[in-house]
Amino acid sequence: MEGFEEYVDHVRDVVLAAEPTAEEGTSYGMLAWRLAGKPLLGLNPAKAHIGVYPFSPEAVDAVRDRLDGFTVTKGGVQCTPEHPVPDEVIAELVRLRRTEILG
């Protein structure tokens, strides 16, 4: 998808600002940041959108009310580089998932 690499660079900055110890790699076949060996947040390009996955339906539910205008599924959010998930929502997803992973 056009603009995916630039979006990845931006999301990387947001993720690392929220969780500096996150490690970039893969999880479930997609680009993901991991914490303590567990997936923290993933990005997956599709034909018409980018999937943003915090690997937690509970985290998605916690920010659902801040995602008007986005397609929200049980496990993720669909966006495009032209209409990205807001940085503060990405950071909140990372914080919520970090709490799930570390307790």
C-alpha cells in the first residue's frame, strides 16, 4: 500500500515514545513491536487499508469511543496513511497492552 512505509516510521516513533523498551519484529506474520516476548502492537497492510492491531480486544474496546470515522473490529482498527489512527490513541493502545503484558 502506498504510504505504508512512511506510516510505519511514524507509528514506530509513537510506539517507542510510549514504550521505549519495545522491540521491533513480527508477530502473527505482521510487523509488530514486542514487549517481554509478547506482541504489543502490530501493523498489517491490506489492499485498501492498514490494520492496527494491539492483540487485545479489551484494548480496542477501551479506545473505541475515540475512533469515530474508522472501521473498528474486535481486534483492531483499519486506517489509511491519509486518515491515520491518532497518535494519542496509538499511545493509549500501547499503554493498555503494556499493562496487560506486565501486570
